[in-house]
Amino acid sequence: MSQRTGSLVVSELIGGRVRGMQEYAPEPLAETARRLGVAPASLIKLDANENPYGPTDRAAAVLRAYAEHHRYPDPISRRLRQAIGSYLSVDPDQILVGNGSDELIDLLLRLFRPAPRPVAGSNADDRAPNGIGQVIDCQPSFGMYAFYGVANDMQVVDIPRTSGYGVDVEAIETLCARDPQPRILFVASPNNPDGQLLPEAALRRLLALPLVVVLDEAYVEFAGDSRVGWVAEHDNLIVLRTFSKWAGLAGLRVGYGVFPPALATALLKLKSPYNVNGAAQAAALATLEDVEQAMARVRLLVAERERLYTRLQDIPVVQPHPSQANYIMCHVRGYTLAELRDWMEARGILLRYYGRGALADCIRISVGTPEQNDAVIEALEALPSQVLASKE
Ligand SMILES: Cc1ncc(COP(=O)(O)O)c(C=O)c1O
């Protein structure tokens, strides 16, 4: 029942956009283990594109020795930005570190969303109206672009990907020609869930439009083909990266972006003071101080991705999509996703199941260790064959 405070019913004051939003709450591993009646350590968790090898030895040692829990961290991650600058050959002043790249998506939208109408005596910007009101999302893709777009009261326009999961550049060009208002576009490359890179020519065409282009390279270490060098030549390009995947630090939440100088300066003013905690900064820095071990693991995962893809091609129930990332999206044939999920969970294997729109029959398998991948292959091969539809 609603509680009244004077004449206010506070629950009725919640913005309409929030009422329509879905909580983002994937089941944590301990919960899944409880639901399945097994120990968490017995589960093969390949549902969130995490790195099965975890942090590098150096990052793990730095975390064990970390003794600054009682101190506030460097609010602008100076040492880490220096190290990222050297890692990417980019000016550290153009880098901003965030609490995961998720935070940077939100922060960017807060930077660009239009100011409220000026009211005399308020803190609203009283200059000419500015900002960006529309976010372009290209589904299927990472869900957080639309999530933060809605959370920031921006209009989210979906320009669906083509049947091969490519960005429909022509449709975006048509939209911009019809109504040339400035917009912000999010494109993941490699895209999540299909694992495809955005072709260079497509990026060039997008950058020629009245768009702020956010190229999300969360998985680019697995593809080895970054466009971060293009930020210097395009003041409408932002590249987002993260330590969650290749560096095995998803739980510590360290992402970063490379921004045109004016945006980096503005975002530093807007961000929360201590957005990246001290342990996370130290672990990310340690990763970059000995990047070779992390990259050796990336090479292992890439080799496993290719092996897994080849094996999956021979299994009738799945139709894998070639991927440049640390996961493989597959169409499922002959079983519903719920049936497949039951089968895999009974064998302690957790995958990502979609089930809507263009992904109605799709799953995503994160690449694990060779043993984990073998378990996936074995479980899929063991599915009773009498119900299998023929592979097209
Ligand atoms: C395309 C893409 N971008 C960003 C992220 C979020 O990364 P972070 O852990 O740095 O917030 C993910 C995580 O799954 C992702 O798939």
C-alpha cells in the first residue's frame, strides 16, 4: 500500500520511464547452484562471456597484497590512464576510466541528454537548447545501450540489423537524411551476441553522418583489430574498452573509453568522484604491467573458439555463427530453448538462452577452457537424435 507523506504519494511520482523498465538481474552463480542442488564449483559457467582463467598472476598477487582499503582511490585513475595510454598508444588525457564500461555508456548519455527547459533562478542551462535526444541502437546487440537510453529519458530508435546481423548502414543514412538532428549511435564490434566486427567501410559511412558514434570494443582483444587509432582523426568517434573480458576482471568493474579531447574533459567533470575503486585500479594496472600472460590466455581462448566452432558445425542441434569474440552464437534446431536449457543444466552447463525477436532460437556459448568446451560438445552430441530436425 502507498504511504502518504503530507499530500505526496511518493510512489506516484516515479517517472513513467522507470515503471516500464525491466530490472537487470541475471541469476548469480550461487543461486543457480542452489536451484540445481549442486556445488557452485561444479558448474561450468559459460553464460556471461567471462574469462575462465581469471586475472593474471600479477593482478591476483597485487589484489592479495592490497592494503589501501581505508583510503579513497585516485579519483581520476592517473597511473592506470598512463598505462592504458601506453598500451594503446593514445594520449592519457583522452582516456576516462569507469566502473565497468557500463558506467561510461550511462555517463555519455548523461553528458549529451538535452538540458531541461530553463527556469529563472534554477541551475538549468539558460543558453540555447543543446544536447542529443535520440539514441540509435542496432538490435540484436548488447542490451545496455537501450537500457541506459531509457534510463536517461532519451528516445531509443532501433535500426534492426540485417539478416546476417550486420549494421544496416543504409537505413541509418536514410534516417539521418530524413531528419538530420544529431544522434548518438552505439555499435559493438565485435557485436554481442553474433561476434561479428563492424567493417571499416561501414564505420567510415557512419562517421560521415551527424552522429556521435560509440564503438564498443569490449571484445576486441579476441579479434585483434581495433579502431582506437581513429579517434585522433574523428571528433565524433568514441571507443569503449574493458578489462572484464580479456583481462579476467569482470567482478572488479573496470572499463574505459578513448574520447575526443573536449569530451574527455567534460566527462571528467561529470563523473562520480571515486567511480573506480582502488583495488580495481591496482589490478588493472598490474594486468598492463605484464600484459603477456593475459594475451597468451587470449590466444588460447581464440584457438579454443575456432576448435569449438568447428566441432559445433558437426552437431545437428546447433548452427554456429562465426565469431571474432570469446563466444559463439548458435541457432538451435529440433529443440526448444527451454528443453535445451534443462538438458544442459542437468549436466551442470550454463549457457545464455535468448528466445525473442531475431534471437528467438538462439543461444550464446562463452568459450571456456578446453575441458569446459569438451563438456559442452559432449553434452550437445549426447542429445537424443530422434527429435533432431535436419540441419539446413
Ligand atoms: C558489448 C559489451 N559492451 C560492454 C559490456 C560491459 O562491460 P563492462 O563489464 O566493462 O561493464 C559488455 C558485457 O557483457 C558487452 O557485451
